[in-house]
Amino acid sequence: MQDITHVLNDPPGMHARPAAMLVKAVAPFASTITVTAPTGTADAKRLMALMRLAAKQGMELTITIEGADEEKAAAELQAFLTANL
């Protein structure tokens, strides 16, 4: 199991576009990937679940990755989060 902690820097928070980009980024991985925010937990492969988190700028997210390709997924997600959120 891999955990990534990331504070949202994007002023609008996780709105539709970055949530869709995250779903697209995690889609190729077989691992189970969950996003936990102060507002709840969501499957990172489900757009509407991510949108329901209503994550705002400054909130800390914890991304948990568990599965066969978790190391590769963690490395790529860390780069994605830094570049986009």
C-alpha cells in the first residue's frame, strides 16, 4: 500500500476539469486508488465520487494506492498532482 499526501493548490479546488483529469490519469492502473479529503472518501476512478468531495484550495488530500502496480501508480500520481492540483 502506498499513500500520497497532497495539499490542493489550485484556487478553484477540485472542480470538474481537474477531477476528470485525475480519473483519466488513474484509469490505466489496476490498483485500487482512493482519495480521502476532510469531506469524505472517493474512488479515484469515479468522476462523480470525486466531485462529491467538494475539495477546496488548501485542503489536504490523502491518496491511497493498493495493488499490483501501486509503485508505478504512486510515482505517476505524485507527478500529476504536483503539476495539476
